[in-house]
Amino acid sequence: MEKNFNAKEVEKKWSEYWLENKTFKSTIDESRPSYTVLIPPPNVTGVLHFGHVLNNSLQDFFIRKARKQGFNVNWVPGIDHAAIATEAKVVSYLREKGIKKSDLTREQFLDYCWEWKEKYGGIIIDQLKTIGAGCDWDRVTFTLDDHYYKAVIRVFVDLYKKGYIYKGKRIINWDCEAKTALSNEEVIYKEGGEQGQLFHLRYKYADGSGYLTVATTRPETIFADMAVAVNPDDERYISLLGKEVLIPLINKPIKIIADSYVDREFGTGCLKVTPAHDINDYEIGLRHNLEVIDILNDDGTVNELCGYPEFIGKDRFKVRKEIKAKLEEADCLEKIEDIVNKVGRSERTNSVVEPKLSLQWYVDMKNISKKAYEVVMSDEVQFFPAYHKNTFNHWMTNIRDWCISRQLWWGHRIPAWYDADGNYYVGETIVDAYEQYESYLKANNRPSSGGIEGGQLKQDEDVLDTWASSWLWPLEVFNGFEHYNKETGKIDFEKSKELSYYIPSKVIVTGPDIMFLWITRMVIANYEYTDRKPFEKVFFTGTVRDKLGRKMSKSLGNSPDLYEMIDKYSMDGIRYGMMSISPAGNDIIFEEKNLEIGRNFSNKIWNAFRLIKGWEVIEGKNEENTAVFDWFEALLQKNVNSFLENVDQLRISEALKDLYSFVWDDLCSWYLEMIKPDFEKPIDSFTYAKTISYFETVVSLLNPIMPFITEEIWGYIKDRDQSDLCSEHQLPQNAKFNDAIIQKQKLFAELIIKTREVRANLKLKNRETIGLGIDAELLNEIEPFIAKVKKLVWAENIDTNTEVHTTNTVIVNGKKVVILSDKKIDDADALKKIKEDIEYTKGFIKSIESKLNNEKFSANAPKKVLEMERKKLSDGQEKLKQLEKMLAHNP
């Protein structure tokens, strides 16, 4: 073995081995249960960052653990075509070549998209392979694959026929840079808001009797005002209802109306109602039958409907700056107030989102999502942590229809064809559309169109929202819609063998930010087409943030370079470091020290194993180690049980921290110190074999967390065939263990630690012996470890005489222990320490008594917790008794 663990070399070696040997390839095996994990398909534009590392490390952990439990594991990889993000990348790519999208035909632009995808897309998949992700790489699915395209179109047509998809004109979120609609979930808001201004404008009364002050953050939209609204309970304005005011600059008269939506406390309590440019204003407009005038072009410039020639063609934000002077000239600007405002931005382009009245395609979410709501709220699909159900419940009970059309070219083109009169025909192919068109013509006594050759139908220019394809992910990665039955409207599970075998997946790992964009919609789609859940559990990770609490992002420059971190801390170190600090749902504050802990853990394991392998071995059996084996085997089983239970409940960080403590403290410190031979002495073969066996079990347990170092050590433990992998070795199972011996060793360890503290205070060197007087009851408890007590504290003799008057005294579990030596601790210092211990113990007892006397705590605490608190109280009282005795003997 190398003296130092060469992580870089080992990671490269095993990543290549797993890939070349297709270690994680999965095929149907009815003799074993499946364990499926579906990768949240990263964008084709993506590259690995620490959010991906956390997400994929967790998925890899689940897969590797399940594999070691006998499951037929299948981690399915893939990439999402990411319509908006990819189109933005390609437009930028073309701009560098001096090419405008507007100069290209759709077909030419898509050729460039595919060219870009082949050259730059999917980098993240190669990166995942490099870091050893245990996916079945023969199953990589792209959401624009032919079979996936057919599935998406089939679902659109099916849902349209069922009445779940419709076309309508409604207010949507509009990305002026990408020139496309966005869903509410694709609009993001900066934490803490953004700096803005509140303009207090004077809307003069049409009769010339004065003016009404109206506050707005968007003075550039006054040209689309249709009314000024006040709260019907606001006594300041009741007398003004029905009166007309003039829109500043254009002097168009509009009425003052009453609507309960208006917040009396915001601004002046008067709201300019602009139905075309605010969703809430639009709702007010519907209630009051207001006209809708859209004064913005798709690119965010002001159009001719504004009625103010000077602003036509200018960007809305430029108009906002210029309108200030115009308003002042017209005596319509009272004041400007600096405020912090909530501004929605496009998740993909970061441009400010505009509410826009637009004709789009929608999914009727209220009716299609009923089953999904039931299964999540009843825990048929479980959320971890469970409190996310509250967010889910709120969203689902206030659900709005899903705008699924996007004004892009890259993506799944909407399967609707239009005739010259604006009628549309929805079908899976153009042939289907023409069949419907011909039927329409015939029914209306009109001549035939001439079919496809006639070219009278034109396909919808829009594509589907990316999430309208990824919601089919659990179904279509297994080609489920190849067996879609049009008569039943369901996938035929009898024919879809892989879907039947691999779905539902066991767990899906994701962030809470896409709970509705993706998770909820997958549940909806699966029940619509299979009457089955897509997954059993949803593990929501937290957001990775920097020390200032900011979400890590390229724009802020606060995300470290992943590959620099791998070189510095190793992949195993990063995996452990990230997973151990990420309890489900909680945000993670990224600090390098956590990765350092992971790297140091790797080195500790490597060095401990090197120590064992470096011992000289002779035949024999050291009987003094029998109790050590009994203790360690019990403790190992206890930790196996705890590990399996924590992971089953998705308490991953707890599982990892407990395992870390067990390996670092109990194995590498206590166990090895208790059994290691004296300096330059050999170890007996029985103890060596036991130790190697324990280490093999521990390495196997650690393998799903730290696969590289454990696989490497596995090959050194004993001679093996190359195919005998640690990742194939079965994990130990849940079993009973001897807790009594564990408790005895805890007392032994406490005795050793406290005795060593006294030895250090006495400045005793190794091999300078002492005597021990141990309380008879305590001595009986630790009797199996007496030989180890003598060895580890250099105790020449041990008896039960604790009545010796000395300050060299400690309390172990409330029992007195006397350390006998020719050297003495300074009496004054010793007495001071005893008095400090007495005061501390009194405070401890008081806090426990206060807790137990609390009726609410006593009534609600679990029985085990109450027993534990009572035991603490009893131990504390016994300790105080012994300390006060010591003080009495040493006044």
C-alpha cells in the first residue's frame, strides 16, 4: 500500500473501471426487486456545480446502498432540452458569428441548435461519468429523442381531446428578451427585493376641480390605464366614486371605481388599473368590464397604442426615465419616493418579466390534478421533510392553469394546424390534421383542400414548455407510450415490461424550487396514464449558499471551482462533506472546512488500515481481547441498525455523522488502541483476523458514501478476483445486539479518560505506574475490561479501597475512583476543581429537575426520553454526593 492515499489516481482508476465494465447496467431480473432512481435531467446547457454534486451524490448513495442490499438497481440518466436556456445560448452563439436569428428560417435555426447541442450540449453527462456516478449509461435519454417527441405529442393530443388542454387569452408572464411566455414558477425574485421608486402622480379631475394623487412604480404604463380604483371601505374616497380623472400627459378620462383588492395602506390608497400589464389589475378589469389596451411590444418597447408619439419604439425602462421630465412639465408629478420593490425576473435570461395579455395554450390544472393532491396529502407519495406538504397543499388549493406554450423554435412544436379562417386542428401528425380539416370542409359544403400537397394548413409556430415534456420523465425513459392504448387512454402495463418492473422508483432527489414545476406534474401525469405513482419518496435537498447566505451562482462569482475542490479534497471527501451537512430540506452554508473534514476522514481510514496491515502476525489468541471483541461486535451491529434506520427514513446527514463518529472514535481510536500490540511486538493471528473482518464490514458500510477509497482498500484486505467488488458485497442486516457490554465499555472509556487527565496533571510519564481504588459496584461493571484498564493507564494494581484521603480522585458514573501515586496534585488547585465541579453539578441537577417538574414536558415527552432524564438526575445526584464527600475529606 502507498503511504499516502492518492485520491486523484484512485478516482480515475475506478471511474474508468465502472464505465468500461458497465458495472451499473440494469436489465429486468424478476428474481430480484428493482430499485430505481431517476436523475432530474440536467439542462443540455449545464455544467457541474456544487448543487449538482449534492444532488447526484445523494442519488449515487441510494443506488450503491440498494445494490449492496441485493436490489436490481437502475439509476436512469438523461438530459433536458431546456428550450429557453438553450435557445438563448444558440442565439448568443450565432451573434458571435454575426448571424441574427431573425435572418434564418426555422429549419436553419434548428440546424444550428442541433450543431450546438452536439458540440457543447451534454457536457454535464461526461462530467458525471468522470466523477463516478453509478448510472446505467446505456439508458441516457434526451427529451428531444424521437420516441420522447412522439410521447409528448401523443399526450398533448390526448389531453386536448379529454378537455384538459385548451387555448385562451389570458394574462401571462412575458420574457421580453427571449420573447416567450413563462410560468409563474419560472419567475424569480431577488432576496430582499430590488431598489425602486414610487411615483406619486396627480390625476386631475375632468371637471377641473383639483386632482387625485395615485402612487405607482410603473409610470410608463399610465397610457394603458383604464380606471383608478379605491377600497370601498376607504372613507377618504367614497364621495369620489364614479367621478372621472384624466390620465397624465394624454388627458384621457377614466373613472374612479371601488374594488376590495386595493390596499388602503399602500401609497395613497389609490390604484391605477392597467389590465394589460398586471395580473391583479386584469382581475379587477374583468370584475368591472374594463377595456384592455396593451401598449408594449413583445420586446418590451412601447407601441403606438400609447397615444404619445415621443415614446413609440422606446424600451419601457428608457420611457420610465424620460417620463419624469414630461410629468413635471405637465404638473402631474407630486414626488418620487425611494422604495425596495419586489421585481420578477426570468429564471433563464434574468430580464424583468412583464405581465402580458396573450393567446396561449393551457392545461386545466384544477381538474387534472385531483388525484395527485390526494396521494401526496395521504402520504402515498411521501415528502421528506414532511413540512413540504404544507407548501404543496397551499399551492394545490390555489392552483392556476398551466400555460404550456412558448414562443420559441427549439422544442416540441405544438401539434395544431390552422386554416385560413383561424380554425385549428389538433392531431399527432399533419395527416391527422388534414383528415379533420377535410371533415370540416365536407360538413360545410366546401371543396377539398387537396390534402398535404394543397398546403393550406399551417402548423402552430410555438413549442411546448420544457416542463410539458419532463413531466413524462418516469414514463418515457422506459418508452412507456410505445404501449399507449388510445381506447383506454392509459399505458398498457402488460406490454410495457420495463415500466412495470422499474416504476415506481424508490426515491427522487430534488430541490424544493421545482416541487410544482416538476415533482407535482410527474405525479399528475403518472396517475393520468398509469394509475400508479411515479416514485415512493421525494427527498428535498436544501439550497447551497455561501457564508453570507446568498445562493451560489455564476453571476455572483461565489461558487468555487468544482474541479479545484476535487483536486484539493478528493471526490470522496466532497461527497462526505456535502452529504453530512445537508439534512433534508435545510439550506446548506458552504464552507471548505466541511470538505476538509471529508478528506481527513478518508486519510484517517487509509492510515488506520495501513497500521493494521503493517503489524507482524504470529499464531495464537490473546484471551484478554475477548471482551473487546464482544463490545465491538455489539457496537458495530448497533451502528448498522442505526445506519439502516436513518437511511430508510432519509435522515442521511444523521446516518453519515453517526458512522463518522463510530469509525473515527470507536474503531480508529478505542478499538485499535485496545487491541494493538506493544511497541515492536507482533499481534496474535486471532485478533488480526477479527480486526481485518471488522474493517471489511466497516469499509462495506462506508462504500455507498465514499466509493473510491473503499473500493481501493477492498482490494488490499485480502486476495480477490478483480470482479469481487466492494460495491457487490452485501451490507450487514438489522439484528439484535448486546447493549450491556456497550454500556460497560462506556464506563471503561470514561474511567480511562479521567484517569489519564489525572496522570497528565501529575506529569506522569508512560510506564510510570499507578494504583487504582475503584468503587466495588463500578469495578464489577467494568470487570471484563480490567486487563485493558491496567494496560491503558499503566495501573500496577487495582482494588476497591476508595477511602484513601487524596485529591487524586475522579467520579465515574457517580462512583468514586482514587488514583494512587507518589506524586501529588497541588491541594489548592484540586480543591478549587472539586468546588467548581460541585457548583456545575448542582446547576445540572437543577436544570433536570426543572425539566421533569414541567407538566407539559412530562405529559408529552416519550417514555424513553423521560427515563433518560431521570437517569441523568440520578447520576447527577450520586456524583454530587461523592464530590461533597471528597470536599469534606479535604477541607
